[in-house]
Amino acid sequence: MVYPVTSLEELDKALAADTTGVGIDASSGTPNIFLNYGSEKVDRHRADYARSLLHPDNGYKAK
């Protein structure tokens, strides 16, 4: 599920409340992905999945 926020402070609060969530800050035009630390393998999967959500129309598939 996607929850839009209006500031980095809101993003931090949302990630603190959802420890398995993925934060995407696209305010600079380039998406930056934020995760609460889990395991390296799980974190790579979550980041890749978040990238796939940014590009749903071009067929980007999470690896």
C-alpha cells in the first residue's frame, strides 16, 4: 500500500510506525529509498520492490 507524505519528517514517522515499510523520497527528482534495517537479503528485496512500484507502466520487475 502507498501512503503519500508531505515532508521528510512525515516519512520518518511513517517508517517508525511500520518497521517493514519502504520509504521513497522523490523530492529531488531522483528517488531515494529508505528502509528500517532488517537483513541484507530482505532489504535488497524490499528496495527492488519499491523501485518496481515507481515504474508500473514500463514493466520493471522486482528481481
